[in-house]
Amino acid sequence: MKNNDEIPPAAAENSLPQLPSARTIKIFGVGGAGIILGDALNRGEFSGADFGAIDTEGGSLAASSAAVKIHLETKLLRGMGTGGDPERGHALAEEQFPTLKAACEGAEMIFIVVGLGGGAGSGVSPVLARAAREAGALALAFVTLPFVCEGNRRQQQALQSLEQLKQVADGVICLPNQKAFKLIDENTSVLDTFRITGSLLMEGVRGVWQLLTRPGLIQIHFDDLCALVRDRHSESAFAFVEGAGPARSREVIEKLLAHPLLDEGRALAGANAVMVSLTGGKDLTMAEVNRVMEKINRHCEGAQVIMGAALDPGMANRMSIAVIVAKDPPGRNAAPAPAGNPQGQNGPCDSAEEGAENPADNSRFDRRPPSSSLPVHPREPAISRHGRVRRDKSKMLQIQLPLAIVSKGRFDKSEPTIHQGEDLDIPTYIRRGVPLN
């Protein structure tokens, strides 16, 4: 390795850190919403990526600008698509799994852009992620969840597909569309609202793209990204902001702390891990990097912070920040309740041992299980008239079964019938210990 003294001053001044090799990245839009977002990304900024479109309907594929188009169709659907049923989309994707795997061949990374909730996107995207991994690529999914007003069916289908994606993809970054309400007012049209949510998702794709493709002074590897979002997908958040001018570092911080996807900065305060990628031109100063990171560290004390910095000659007098925030889902670190006692209350055995009475237990029967060690009473062996020891057949010993009476119906609150200290509501054979043969 050469020392810095051996590099000519002019070359050292103009040189930028280079990636070891150009990464092959493919971006697939899945379903109607995913194809629209994929076409919006298919511009000069992502010129190094190969774009593909996958759907069960031919109309969206015909209008797509993607170079690779995969039409998942069978005669059973008769050109009518999945009808909003993810199981149909999943079955079609499984049927044409070799086609999906072949489309992922040769790529190091697969970006899956999809709007969950429908039949094609929710059903096909998990199968595509598995095909990408089997083809040797790293799969990263960018997904949107439907608005609450779209109905609980789409919500349930989206969440189920999200869980399936979490099992097979290397990383999932999720955007709930409901958060877009922080950016709209009463006069915002439906079309503009969906355009805003689409732009937010594209910001996340753009931020990860820059993180992975631009030469880095402090490099963040894809493995670091996957380790950050894996197993925390439903709780992951991201933001991408830019600033320009002399006060660009202050501008990006203000935009970051006001970003709706970060809950106006509250997501940073509750984060377990934060990944920050800064990008600027050659005029990016160390003081600006330090000022930005100092503000971020102050808002997420206790979180693991991973920082990367990259230079882009085209970003003179500008600065951008991509932030990915992850935190453990609620209840992950909670201590599990004892087996058979999900309420966390004292069970019947505990109450019996401590002499406590369970207020919810109205039964007057002893529910404690019988002891496994039964008393053995030695008996004298019987002698036959021939002088031989006669072996008696062992008798069955009757015990009380530990049956729990849930309710006594209309007599549940009635007082027990007590006579001479005995509860007559208890059967006689139980009170007197009479075995039933």
C-alpha cells in the first residue's frame, strides 16, 4: 500500500474514494402501485439500475417503462387479475417461481417497491424476495401500508404480507400512508395525497441508493443496513432531507427534526439504532459533519449510531442526509408470563400454597391436582389351603379428578347449604370418600 506522501498533490486533491466495484442493482415494481412508483424512479438519477415490473394484469405492464416485464397470468384468472386476493397472487408467483428467480439472476441487490394491501403486491412480493435471495442477491423491500379509510381488509392483508416479507427479505423499510396526513390539509386532493406518499417512499429509495452507490469517505455496507432493519421492520422509519447554502447544516437538521416520518423527532428519542448517511460536495467541511452528528446524537442518546459520509462532485454548496431509525417492537423485551398463566396472576397452585383466595374463583371445590404419590397400605399375603402364597389382584384406587367447574349457572351466587358443618352441595360420595366401582 502506498503512503500519502507518494501520491502526487494534484492527484490527491482531485481523487475521490471509489467503490471496489460497481454494484448491479435491480429495482422491481410489484403490483399497480409498485409499478407506478418504479416508473417514477426510472430516471437519470437511477440510471445505473435495471428496472422491472411484475403484475397480474396486463394494463399496468403495458404502460410501464420498465425494461423487464413479467406478466403473472393463468387461464383461471381470465385476465381479471387477483380480485384483491393475496392468495391468488401468491399462488401465481409460486407457479412461476423459476421466471422470477431468472429475472433476479446477475444482480447483487434487489430493490422491491410495492404498495401492500392488494392482491398482486401483497401476494407476489414475498415470493419475489425469496427468489432474489435464492438467486444470490440481497433483497431490500420498500413498502407502503394503506390508509385507515381503505378498510380493515386491506389493512389486514397488508400486515400479513409485511410479516411474510420480514421472514424472507434481508431488509424491509415500511411507510404507513396514514402519516401523510401530517403533510396535507382539508383542501388536498386524493391524487395529491397519493403523490405525496409516493414521493416520501421514493426519498427512502433515493437515500439508500446514494448510501450504497456513492463513493464514501466513511463507508456503510449493505450488511450494516440489513442488520439495522432486520427483525425490526414494522418499527423502522426513514427520512431523506437536503439543504443548500451557507447554513445548509442547520437547514438539514431543522428539516430532519420536523419530518413527519420521524414523528417530528420523537422517533429519534425512542430509537435503539440509527444509521446516518451524509452526502455533500468537495466543499463539505468537517465542522458541518460534526455539527449535524452532534445534534442527532443529542436527540437519540442511548441508541447505537452508525454514520457514513460520501462526496458527490455534483452537490457543490449542498448537503443531504439519509436517516434510518429502528427500535424494538413493543413488548419484545418483556418477561414472558409463566406457562399456563398468561395473565401474570397467581395460579391455583400458588394460591393454595400461600393460602390466598382467588376472587375470580367462585367454585367451592378444591381444584388442586391430586398428589402423584398415593399412600400404600401394606397387606398381609393370603395363604391358600395348599400352603402357597396367593397373590390378590391389585385393586384400582379411586381418586378425585381435578375438574374445574367454570360456572353453576343461575345458582352461581347462591349461598352453600351447610348442615352440621358439611356442605351438602358437594356430592355425598365425595364428602365421605366412598369409591364408585
